Amino acid sequence: MAVEELHSIIKRCQILEEQDFKEEDFGLFQLAGQRCIDEGHVDQLLEIIQNEKNKVIIKNMGWNLVGPVVRCLLWNDKEHDKRKYYFLMLDLLVKLCNPKELLLGLLELIEEPSGKQISQIILLLLRPLQTVIQKLRNNKAYSVGLALSTLWSQLSLLPVPYSKEQIRADDYGLCQCCKALIEFTKPFVDDVIDNKENSMENEKLKDEILKFCFRSLKCPLLTAQFLEQSDDTGDDPLRCFASEIIGFLSAIGHPFLKMIFNHGRKKKTWDYLEFEEEEDKQLSDSMASLAYLVFVQGISIDQLPMVLSPSYLLQFNMGHIEVLLQRTEESVFSKGLDLLENGLLRIEDNSLLHQYLEIKSFLTVPQGLVKVMTLCPTETLRKKGLAMLQLYINKLDPQGKYTLFRCLLNTSNHSGVEAFIIQNIKNQIDMSLKRTYNKWFTGPQLISLLDLVLFLPEGAETDLLQNSDRIMASLNLLRYLVIKDNENDNQTGLWTELEKIENNFLKPLHTGLNMSKAHYEAEIKNSQGREEIPNMPPEMQLKVLHSALFTFDLIESVLARVEELIEIKTKSTSEENKG
């Protein structure tokens, strides 16, 4: 019945001119064709499409059959006996139909599915889509851009595989799609290369490919994890995709070196591009991703001029590192840690000039490291953040170290981080006293720094438990200064500032300890038989309270030792002066 109905529609249309086809003819043709497929008359439908007499009708109306054919290919089992007819029919429709109508129909089909079907339909339709675009004579750049944008939008919905096992399994087909997408794009890249005239259309095509590369650098490549380079990197589909994307950039006249180093400057080479959703934030993500791929993964690193100094490279990468560290996804900010490490390891200790800290990113990056150290739930990344901050400190010259210490003491708001900085200050003072004189960690400059260390933020009311790491580090630094610097030498300036240190730090600390101990001892007495801390059993409450008292006793013992040393030193100096 369906076949006869279709024959009847075709017979009526065969006597009409192309421009006389009515909208109802299109609708009736689509319904009859769909019924032929539903009832299994695929071979008869194929004969109708192949019939030379129906060429004009198929050219104008056949694109309506693409959707039903594609859905049959997706839904039917791969062993289905009609499958070869569906493929043949799809090929014929791509060959015979109006390419403009077919382009829109194919893109609509690509936009339809969700989940695992996204990759299935993309892999099925990429080649037909490529053929259709190549048949278009006008507005090719627009069509390429529309196709690439649609494909990327769908791919961005797929989860990016994280582990080696996930990459190998490729459950959602992202890796397969990335490989197929490169093959889809290559002919259009070749068109740009082969066109020596640099026509307006060619420039538009170049822009569309450039936008696609930017989008791909952000998704999936920004969050993508790559196999260890010791493994067979040729088997890593996402790395291969990254390599091809960087290759495309060079091929269309935007080599990575120009891209990375121009980004962030006032005049960019791609300012004329209208990026739609690719605003500056997205562009920053793409550039940071590109920097990581080149410098850490080593993709196209051989194109890097050997004359560029390590500090020059670090300067340009610092902005990209800042972008990566600002992200909350571990898969992204871990790349920031890797890119920073890559840059710092090229630089000799104590050689990074303090003037670099006048560049915003050279201060925001260490602040980003502090966030990783204190907020990241993964221990290995917290430790990596700490190691990178120490490495960064090591590379700075003395004035740079001094400036960074002041900055982090003022901004970190974390007792453990402040203790870490204070330990570094102690190390610098020690080197200055033992080896080479350093004006930044002796005398007036050091005293100015110690003002940020040897004080309690809220005086005697300071939460000693919350600030215990910082307080212990400060006391240990003070004990070290008292032992190493004699009052008569006063190299550090400690002894002229002793009264201020006692008033701002030691006396309030005594008062605070007495208040805190009294409070917690009272809490221990009151906690017998009733729960003071919600959701915590009484025995755990007691453990917490006793732990706090132990911390206060520890601080008190170090404080007592510091005051004892000060008394011994001042008494000894006084006797020497009398003698």
C-alpha cells in the first residue's frame, strides 16, 4: 500500500516543473516514504530513488527521507538484513539531494540525540556531512562554521574520560569522535592552505576553523587527562587530537607561539573575530590549555626558538598558570601546577628578579597555590601545591622573597600557611647570618617583616587554637633570633625592638593563654554528663578539649623558654658591658 501511494505521488510530480512542486507534495512524499521504511519495503524505495526519471523529485524532496533512514541505522541491530540498503540509500540521498536542504537536515539530526547516541550519530553522519558541504558552491565558510559549531556543541555534552581505563574503554565515544572530527576538518584546512589568493571567503573559512580550534582547546582538551609520556603516546587519542588541533593552527597561519605570546596584549591578532560564546574568559581558558599542551605535554615544542630565556617563558606562561589555578576542577588546576613546575625548573635558584612581582600574575599565582594547599580535597595535589610554592620561593631573588612573604602574610588567612612562610623567613635569616649578608633579612627591613610575624591579630582575644601553627612558628623564629644574634651585634635589629615585641606579642600571648586554659578547663568540668558540642559523643568531646589544653601547654613551654633565653642574653650582655 505504501509503495503504491509513493508511486502515485511521484507519477503526479513527474509531470510538474521543479518550481511547481507544492508544500503538500513534500509532506505527502515524506509520509509515504516513511511508511515504506516502516513496512520494510526498503528495496522498492531504493529502486525509486535510483530511477533516473525521479532525479528532480529526489533532488528536491529526498532530503526528507534522510531522518527516517538515519534513525533506522541507529535503532536496528548491526546484523539487520536491511542495513546495507539503508547505507546505500543514505549515500544516494547525499549524492542526489539539494545540498543546502540536506545540510540543515543533517545538522538537525546531529542535534537530536543525547547520552551515548550523540557519538553514534556523529560518527554515522560526519562523512555525509563533509560530502554535502564540499558540494556547496556558495557560503562554504558559513556552512563549515555552522557544522563545526553544531558538532562541537554536541561533543561538549559528552563526559571526558579521565583514567587510562576510561580512555581505552571510551564508553561515550568521545575519543572516536575526536579522531573522526579531525578527518572531517582536514579537507577544509587544505582548502585554506591551497587558496593562495586570500579571498574574503577564504579568510572567513580560516576564521571558522580558528574558532573551532579555540573551542576544542577548551573542550575537551582543557579537562582531558593524557597518558603518561612513557606509555605509547601514539595510542592516546586525546593527545593525538591535541596535536592535530595545534597543527591546524599552524597550517592556517596561527602558530602556537604567536597565539600564546600575543594573548593578553592590547593588540591581538584575532581581534576581528566575533566569538559569540567565546568571550575573553573562554579564550583565556583556550590559551592556557594550549600553553599546557606545548610546554608540559611537549606537543610541537620543537618549534620553540632556543633563544628564549627561561624567565621570559615563565613570564608569558604565568598568566596562563593563573587561569588554570583559578578553576575548581582538579583536572584543570593540576595542569596549572604542572605548567608552573615546568617553568620554574628551567630557572636557577635566587635568580628570578623581584621586578617580576610587579606583574599581577606573579603575585596571584602564589595566592592560587595557597588555595590549592588549603582547600583541595586531594592530598597529593595539596602537597604538590606546597612543593610548587616552595620551589617558587627558591627561585626568587632576596628582595622578591621578601616581597612575596609580606604579600602572603597579609593575604593567606591560614595559620598553617603563615607558619610555612615564617619558617621560610627563618631560613633566609639563617643564610644571611651564616653565609652572605642580605639586607632584606637583617636590620630595618627584617624588623618591618617581623612586625607582621611577632604579633597577635586580635591581641589577647586571638583564637590561640586556630592560630596555633602560626604562633608556634613565630615563637620558634623568636627563639632562633635570641640564640643566634647577640645584643651587642644586633645584626637582625631584634634587640632594639624587644620592648615592642614584648608588648605586641609576648604579653598578650601570656594573657591569652591564661584565658584560653581557664575556658577549656571549665569546659572539661561542664562536659561531664551533657553534650556541649552537637553531633559529637561525650568521650570525643573530652578528647578534643584535652587536645586543646595540650596545645596551650606546648605553646606555654616554648614561650617560657623564649623568655628565659631573653633574660639570660640581656643579663649576660649587661655584665659584659659593666666589665
